[in-house]
Amino acid sequence: ITCNGSTDGSIDITTTGGTTPFTYAWSNGASTEDISGLAVNTYTLNITTPGGCAVSSGPISITEPAVLNATVNSTDVTCNSAANGTITISSPAGGYGTYEYSINGGGTWQGSGSYTGQNPGSYNVQIRDAAFNTCVVVLNSSLIITEPAAVPAPVSGGDQTVCSDGNPLQTLTATATSGFSIVWYDDPSAGSV
């Protein structure tokens, strides 16, 4: 079986000797030589010749891999409008042992679980079995990477300390050399010094 919980197992047998046509009687009720669409189970087969000779085969076990899983961690963007968030997918397990990862809902895949340089936003984090790429598990459908608020522009009137929640973020000191002047803008989108 390709994916945990799937019903795509199959059994392919080869019959030799005896007189044809053979009659096949599987434990699941099938009457063909080969069977497919199987779930996890144990199957047996009885083969009978036109003369009444019979032989049994089995039990034949159909197994499945463990459920795909992994650990997801992230770091938020450090400055407003920056693109330095990270998503790390680690400790993958289950499936057939090789994995691919996506953070955009399966739009693109890569073999590494390390994503850097991410913008603030929502990410759909998934893992798939590289051996059977239709085996996909959503690890987090809405992982959020946040960013801090924009630092407000200082007001005019000498040295200004810019604070956030009462904690100083930076001190701005402006000095104009001969022939230049300094203009402060109240609106942060209007310009800079």
C-alpha cells in the first residue's frame, strides 16, 4: 500500500503446471488471478483445475507504512517589512523514509525542510512521501509568521528617543553640517531625514 489508510494494495501471482483453465477463489471473494484495490489484511487463495485438483496459497499479507509526520517550528520577522522569517520542518517519520516539503499548500516542493527569508503571512505546511508523491499530510494549514509594528517617526525638537511599549528602541541624533539643514516629517510615509 502506498499511503497509510489507502486501499491500493495488490497481489500478482503466476500459476504454472496443471491443466487450464484454472478457477481462482480469493478469501475476499475475488475470482481473478491477480487482485488489486486491497486494504491492509491477510489474503488466501484457492486454485482449482478443471479436473478438481486444488492447491492453496497464502496467507499473503498486505501492509501499509506509518502515518507521515514531522515537527514544525518557525521564527517571526524581526523588523517591520523585513523578510527574514524562518520555517523549519524536522524529524520526519512514517511513509517509506524519503520526504519532500511544501509551505505553500503543495504549490512547490523541496527536499530540505529549511525555509529562510520568509515574509510575514500565513503558510500551509505539508509533507509528502518522496517515493509516492500523492501521499501528502498537512502539518499546519495556517502557520502564521508575524512582524513587529513599524517604528514611528520622531517629532521635531532636538534629540528624540523612539519607544515601543515604554521601551527605547533607538535614539536618533541629527546634526547638519555647513550649508545643509535638517527637515523632519511628521508622516513616516512622507520621507526621511
